[in-house]
Amino acid sequence: MTETAAATTEPDVLRLLDEPEAPGAYGDLEPSSPPLIDDEGRVRLSFSRVDTYRNCPTKFRYSYIDRLPGQPGPHLSFGTSIHAALEAFYDRKLPDCPSEEELLGYLYDAWDSSGFAGTSREEQLAFYRHAQDALRRFHRRVAPTYRLPVDTEAWFELPVGDLAIVVGSIDRVDVDEDGELHVIDYKTNRKAKQRRYVAGSLQLAIYALACEHLYGRLPASVSLDFVVAGVEVRVGLDELDLDATRAAVTETAQGVLDARYEPTPNRLCDWCDYRALCPAWEGGAEGEDLLGPAVTELARLRRQVERDVRALRELEAGVEAAGAALRSRGLDPVAPDAARPVADGQAVEPDAAGR
């Protein structure tokens, strides 16, 4: 979308909501995603994976071992869209702060409709307007002190001991006048969390370690920016327990390596996509009896598709390399008689006798 459309007038919004989503080739399946355990025997984790395992190892198994697809919802799409808009806002690489109109244009470009399947057009429009309002408030808050960040969506692959490598991306890394680094993560919760919650955030502690891995030094502070609530809650590095963070990651990796996936019923179960399958709940055992074979077969087919896709890519690369070698010798790799030379840029046709 051009910047002239960035104001996002009502007809623009309605047209946006009417545009169909481009279907993915594999839906929720990611055939090329790295394996859970790498070639060095380390478990490939992220904050989300560590957090999921610590809350319920069974959910971790369903999500990351069996790779059963979850159900995206409006709040997930809402958060994803705001994150993408803010990434574009700070990634422009110009010293002047982008205008409010430009920020709303980034939201328009980034809007994710995937979580609104089965909802009304009016409900999606309400979420969109809510996102617009949140970003307007964000712009008013940050514009007076705007400065270019060190990085946005800073990707990291952080080794933790011998058992784990933690991957992820930091929403934003700032630097102040003294050269100190500050890590910021965006949240789209309706209400801001208390300072003690931020100080105890496993995610921010992982990001602090990742900052050291990426830039050679720990940040002076970490913060959660609650975009909807309009509050940034910041804590100093001395308030984080980095040793406990390393221990939590290592403990998770060991549990995965030991294949410990027992259920842990807790207050989050009511929102779990896999509750109907879970043996810890009424109907769960029966659900596993009824759905277990289908779930197992689904997981098997997904793994088979992954293997087939990898094999296909290897074959394509091999064919391309062989074709390049033949062409370098003046041969046509796709001619009926592939051993016949190429004359004047054209494949020599075999004669009637096939010679």
C-alpha cells in the first residue's frame, strides 16, 4: 500500500477485510523447519517452547513432537499485526520519527486475518479499530523521544550449556546516550503487569543473555512495553536471575531428551487446544482411545511429508548440479538423447534410426 493510503479511511478498512487470505502450501505444517534435536544432540528451544514445557510437558509433546496444529484466534492475529507494524515503524532507518499516519499504514499492510476465521466482519473490524487506537497512543508516547534502535526483530541462536540452543528474536534493542543497551519486548495484553512480574520474566532474562551473545555485552535494562495499556515497565539487569534462567532451559532440554511428557493440569487447561486429547481430563482417555490412532497417523504423515520434501529438494539440487555440469560440456541435459552435443545453441536431434 502506498503512503497516500496510510490514513486507512473506512472504505480502505472494509476492502482490507474483504481481501481473501492467500492459502499456504502446507497450512500450519513447516516442512523445512529444523529438527527438535540438532546434529550435536542439543535440543532446539525457544522461550515459547520452554514456557510450554514448564507449564505442561504433554502440551509440549502435542505441539512440538506430534506437531498437531493449534487454533489461531483473534487475539493472536491482533498481537501479530501490532508487532509487525511496530517493526516497520522502527525499521525505516531514517532519523526522523515516522508520522502517525505512516504507523497506521504499516498496520494496514501487516494486518493478519488468519485468526478471524468463523468470526463476523464486524468483530474483525472492531479488533482493527482497537489496534489503530493502541498505535495512535503509542505514537503520541514515543514520538517526542524517538531515536533509531540498534536492531529490530534481532534473531539469535543462543547456546545454553551442552544440552540446549535457544532461538528467537528480540522485538527491539535500543542504545542510550551513554552507549548502554536496552531490550524491549512488546505485549498486547489489555492490562499492564506489575514490576515484579517483569523482573521475574523468563523471556526477558533469555533476551538479556541473547543480547550478550549478539552484541558482546549484557543490557543495562529490559522492559515490557504494554502497547494497548500504554505503559512500558522497565527493570534493571540486577533484578534478573540469569543463573536460574540457564537452569530452567537446561532442565527443559533434559526433560525433552528423557522423553518426559506427563500432563500437568493447571489453570491454563481451559484454553488449551489439546484438552480433548489429554488423559488428565474427563474424556481425555476416551478421546485418546478414539482419536489416538488418527493423531498417531497424522504425526506419521507429517514426518513423512517432511522427509519427502527434504528428499525432493536434495534431488532438485542434484539435478540442477548435473544439468550445469552437462551444459558446461556443451551437452543438453533435457534432450531425448542427453549424450548428444549442442550445436549452435540447439540440441542435435537424433536421426530416424535413433543415432
